[in-house]
Amino acid sequence: MNASTRTLLALTLAAAFGGFAATAVHEGMRAPALAADAAAAAPAAVPAAAALPSAVAGTPLPSLAPMLKRVLPAVVSVHSQQRVRISNPFANDPFFRRMFPNIPQERINQSLGSGVIVDAQRGLVLTNHHVIEGADEVSVTLADGRTLQAEFVGSDPDTDVALMRIPVPKDTPLTAIPLADSSRLQVGDFVVAVGNPFGIGQTVTSGIVSAVGRSGLQGLGYQNFIQTDASINPGNSGGALVNLDGQLVGINTASFNPRGSMAGNIGLGFAIPSNLAGDVMRQLLATGEVHRGSLGIDTQDVDARIAGGLGLDAARGAVVTRVYPQSAAAAAGLQVGDVILAANGQRIDDRDTLRNFEGLQAVGSQVTLDLRRDGRPLQLTATLREQPRSVTGATLDPRLSGASFAELPASARQAGIGGVLVESVARGSRAADNGLRQGDVVIAANSGRFDDLSGFRLSFSRQPPQLVLRIVRGNAQGDLLMQ
């Protein structure tokens, strides 16, 4: 009897025992009560408990329990609290405050999620950025029920990875999960998700890897997700996705349901690969922030018209529309009109695919680009340089003095928004007097065309006599004349 036959026999016996037990219970509930005298005359029958066999034909039944005994102590529940000030129009009225002295001035927003201990000696815990975003206090509850206050180390909103540190108890050491090489993960591999769904407590679900390298999901940042049908529900965010060896292959981060995430899981769950999470963790430990590489180009999608004009067989790729001076692309010899079709062997279908690829690369990474130039194939290698993180308005134009500008979050770009974010505006500054506010998004200006921070900076190579910014503030859009 081979292994497959023994496994099939084991599952058949398990089903038979389960069916027998269920039938017995069902019939017992339907049977009419016996007469009292008959019950007295007949001896009481004690049903025998039917237990699943531990082995079939000498072969032990497979179980995930031994692996989970090692994994479960390393998966924690994350509780975050955020104090939000209540806007009350009567709160500043002295008479109203005397009449109602106990009126609340703030409320506490609480959220639940999960986390994974990845370094037991240093107490390092990985979770999702959205689990602890804006939190004033974060605590971690271990699998054995102990609750510890967590210290924020750093986070990266664009990949949704956050790192915390918890104190290491002297009496009972922590347990960590080792990180696997997620690049070796294949479609069809078995995986197990562990977390705290809906706050009901530590829960284990299993499934397979449905896809790798998944991207293009709206509203999320840089994407290279593992897709799995292991159930991932609200509260699982930040939890562990492990292989059958108990190694961490991913951080559970999102699920998809057309009726909303609170409607439950339908087999479309997504996790951040452990290689990406590990790289972000190392950067956060070293500097507290993440530095990304950039080619230093602007691109646009290749449509049917552009494809015909460039002699391409299909309307796909990203055509270069601008190469910034002193950029990685300029050093590599990239030119306007080049069409990028692949990067490091990864297919590039459009500008968003290229932007997502760039956002996942570290500074100093070497990228091999497959191009079409004048209809002929060409391959170039570029060494990525650090993309600018922010710029002060005064260095661009005196009318912007007091403001600082930054790149938009990757999630905004995934939603199709282009431009730059007004990161801060100093009170009483020239920019503030002109009406610019923190959180505004500048989507256009008469200084020149731009899609991101690099383009915004370059557009001010010549200062316009009159400067007008088109901004988005909340749900409103309008123009600001900067004087």
C-alpha cells in the first residue's frame, strides 16, 4: 500500500467515523421519549465514544499541530488606541462649560490587529502600518495572555509594513518565527495564516498560494503580494503567513470582497512577501525610514496610436517622456521615446507597473531594462539612485516660502492621482498668506508639467512671472494665485 493510498484510506475512515457520530446524534434527538416504566425496566445504555485513529495501517495521520506549537507563541494580538478631539461648537462657551462640566472633549478610537515576533532577543514585532497608523498607544498581547506595551520603531506606509519593539520578559523568553526566502514560493504551495480575526482570539486557517507577484489592487501602495485562499479577515492584518516548516513567508495585509472587507473572506487574501518585509525592517532599524531607488524618468502608457507610431507589435509598455538630469536613467543612456517592456525580466505593461517596480527597489540596485528604440530591441543596465523625499518651497520660488512638498503616497498614485503633497506650511509664512494649507495636493501649475516631486522641482527651472497652483483640498478643487 503506497503513501497516497494510505492517506486516502485515512481520510475515508475519518469521514466514516464522523458520519456515524453525526447520524447517532441526529436519530437520538428525533426518537420519542420512552415510557417511564420501560425506562425503569431497561438498563441504561452508555454510548461508546468513537475516537479518530491516530494511525492507519501503521502510518500516522498527517497533522499541522506540531508545527503550529512552534508558530502560535510568536503570533500576537495588537491593540491600538488613538485619542481624537471632539469638535463641539459649545465647548468654548464659559456658560456651557459651567452647566455641563463633564462634557467629553475627546474620544478614544480603538482598533485590533495582529503581529509577528521576528526577533525574540530584541523583541521585534512586524505588523501592518494601517494597524497602528495614528495610534497614541499600542499594546501587544502574547499567546499566553500577557500584555506588553509596544514601542514604535518605524513604519513605511507605501508597503504597509511597521516595526515595533516589546520588552523581553526575563522569566519567560519570547518565541520568534524565522523568515523564509519568499522568492522560492510557488503557486500551489500549502500555507497557513495565523492571526486574530474580528478580535475573537488567535485563529489558524489553511490554504494554498493562489498567485505570487500580484499587483494592480486599487487603494494600496507598492505591491508584490502573495495571494492565498487561506482565510484572511479583519483583525488578521499584520499576522503570519507560514509554510509547512513553520517559516514566515508573508505578513497578512488585505482581503478582497465586493461587499467590503467586513463581509468576510471569499478566498482572496493578500500578504506582503517576507523578503520585502525583511528589507523594510532592516531599513527601519538602521535609519527609521525607507529609502527607495529611482530611475529618474517620466513615462506614459503605450496606447494603440503610440504603438503604431513606434513600430511595436502590441500596445503595452511605458514610453519615456522625460529623462531628468543627473539621474540613473541619464547615466545609463536612456532616451526620450524609448519604450520599456521589461525590468529585471519582469514584464512592464504600463507606467503604473514600472512605478510599482521602482518603488520596490533599494537605492543602489542594478536594473536591467529591455527596451525598444526606433523599433529595435535594446538592453541597458541602470544603477538606481535615491529618489527625492521632500523639497522646501523657498528653494523653488520665493512665493512658496514656508511650505514643504513631498511625494504623494503610493496608494494615491494607485488610485490615479498625480502631483505633489503639501507636507507642511509654516504659520505666518508667505505660502500660508497665499492660502496654501498642509495636506493640499498640487496637481498642476503654470510653472510647467509634472507628475511627481522630481517633475515639480524641474518645472521651476524658470520661474513664471505669475504663479498659479491648482490644488485639491478634500473633495474640492481650485486655483491659488501665489503672490
